[in-house]
Amino acid sequence: ERPPYATRSTSGLLAARARTFGGQELSYASPLHLVAGDGVWLRSADGQRYLDAYNNVPVLGHSHPAVAAAAAAQLARLNTNSRYLQDAPVALAERLLASVPDRFDRVLFVNSGSEANDLAWRIARHATGGSGGVATSFAYHGITEAIAAFSPESYAGQEPPAHIRLVDPPPGHCEVAAAVDGLAAAGHPVAAMLVDGVFTSDGVQGPSHDWTRAAASAVHAVGGLYVADEVQAGHGRTGEHLWSFCSGRDELPADLVTLGKPMGNGYPIAAVLGPAALVDPFVEGTDYFSTFGGGTAACAAAIAVLDVFEEEDVLRRVSSVGALLLQALGDVTADSDDVVDVRGWGLALAIDLVDPATGEPAPARTRAAIEGMRSRGVLIGSTGPDRSTLKIRPPLVFGPEHVARLGDALAETLRELR
Ligand code: PMP
């Protein structure tokens, strides 16, 4: 029986979407018609329940009551822009700056990860006078024209523009020194390198502090900036710390930090954090302002997210559940000739699949695995240049009972594929 909030049949909705959206991608061969979300669970119009092991935006779980209440209360009272003096944007800026090293003393609010990276790139160009950029070979950083150049995942066969150099991500050797030399020789001295702290689109390859430290040194040596893109890696994804560049044995020398996706647990809000010496000249030189960036309700949602992190001790749970999940994935795939690597950092995990006959990447098998998991009520995804890596990136409220369920579904799915 259809829940009351599904107003159309799934087939009717699918046809209407095709008429209005054209060819824009939908997940799954038979698309999921979702009507509700609660914690790690999603519910579809046909009454099925799905365990969400894929979505990182609802970092505290779908429809978190504290975030929904905070945003709703603010929407019902006042929701306007940050050129008026209001509590929420200032309180959020203070909270964010308290969570990063002391050298950061400015926050600029925007509405998406793409905008945050675009703004960081503009600040870097303004501060350095450079015009060159470095990204990893299959990175994704966003949709604006400037940031699409840093996003080879969406090049669709195009070559990088002349001002961009692409380098292998970890665990490959760090080639950033050669890349910045090449940029300078081509008349594009480096302004910035963008690094996704978990290298999500490159197949989930980090955090790798040795690689990133070497990369940052190479960029800094010629006056460029290292932008830590925490849009995926941040808000506790890797456990230990809210920000991946601050986790691990030592903090990485990021110059600018971008935040997004999970920041409002689904309410759009994003930000750039940086030192006054870099940010202030840009703001003054450009009369910078964003209408919705730092809007009151968005800030209320983002403050509620940070409150829940503290009240529910989320970071500690990420580390322990992440370790359990990594162990479970390792157990389920041990002795599998189609699984060549299982890795994870907190609740960012990946499984590399191959064709057992050839040892080559197996994109069709990977797609089949994702469909097989869905048919068993578990949502995961894929990533990497070969589309042969399963990406497991659940809301951080994933618990041991969910680990067991995912492990069972994966064992059955891999067995079926053989
Ligand atoms: N940076 C990274 C690392 C991302 O994964 C994404 C989105 N997948 C973005 C930036 C862009 O964020 P948005 O889609 O909110 O513009």
C-alpha cells in the first residue's frame, strides 16, 4: 500500500521525470521511489525499507529530529541574509573556527561544495597572482566552470585545460613538484592545489598524510596554496576529528578549507575557512556577498549538526563502527578471487573488484554488485577511474547491527556473482 506522501505511481512519476529532466541520471536500473528517511533507513513507495550505506549528506541520519526542529523553528521565526546582524551566522562561524587550527580566523558562507571550492580558487588567485591549478587524476570538486577544470571525473573524455595539471593520487608517488614546474614553464604559475581529504572519486584512497604533506610542500615552495576540500572528508567521516586534515598523527598545512555536503545534514550550506591575511583582501577587493550563503535557517541547521556531534559523541562511534565494518568487509571478502583490496578510514570504505579470469577491473561486476545489494535492501555505490570500486559511505549513525546486515548482504551478493 502506498504511503500518503507518494502522490503518483512509480511508473507515472518516472515518465513525468523523463519529460521534465531529460536524460539526467537516476541511480539503479529500476529507480528507487523514495518517500521517507529515518536514521540509516530509507523507505520506498512500495513499502520496502533500505539500509543506507551510501549517503554522506545526512551525516547524522536522515530526518534528524534536532536538525529538522532547528531549521523549522528558524524558518518560522526569521530567515534572511548575513548583511543583517543575527546570532546564528556569527555563532556558527565561531563554532567552526574553534574546530580548526588557530591560523584560521575567517569564515565565508556559501550554498554548495562547488561554490566553496570556486571561492577558494578565486581567493587563491587573488592572493598569489597565479593562474595554475593541480588536482588528482580522477578527482571531483564541483560544477562551476572554474572547478569543473579541477574535476577530471566529469571531463567526459576531454583533456585538462592548459592551466591544470593532474597527478596520481595516493598510494601512487607524489608528482606535485613536477606538476608545478610544468605549470610555471607553461606560463601558469600555480595558484592552488585542491585535495579531497579521502580522494573519494579517485577510488577512496586516503587520508594519506605523507602524500599530502609532500604535495603541500611542493606547492608552498613556489608560493601556491593547498586547499583542503573537506566536502566529503569532513564532518567526522574519517573519525578522530571533525576534519580529515586535522586527523592522524599530525595536522596538515592547509591554507584554505572548504566544507559542504553534510554541513546542514541535508539543508544546503557550505563554507570556506581561511586566515584573515588571505580572505580579507579578497573580500574587500571584490565586495563579496552571497544571498543565501549564511542564511539564518541554514546556519541554525549547521549549528544543530555540530551540537549533535558533541551530544551523541559521534566521532568516537565513527572510529569504532568503522573498524567493525572494515573487519566485516575483510571477513566477507577473504579468499575471494574477485576482490583485490578492501580499505577504509572511519566510515569511508572501498572494495576493489576485478574479473577473476583476467585480473582486470570489473565495472560490469561492480554494477551488478550494487544492484545485488539493492535487491537485498542495502544501498552502496561505486567510484574510481575504472568504476570497479564499491564505495561504502553510510550516515555516521551506522551501528554494529547495520554492519552485520551489510556484511550478510555482501556475502550473498558476491556469492551470487560467482
Ligand atoms: N568536493 C567534493 C570532494 C565532492 O565530493 C563534491 C560533491 N560530490 C563537491 C566538492 C561539490 O559539492 P556540491 O555538489 O555540493 O556542489
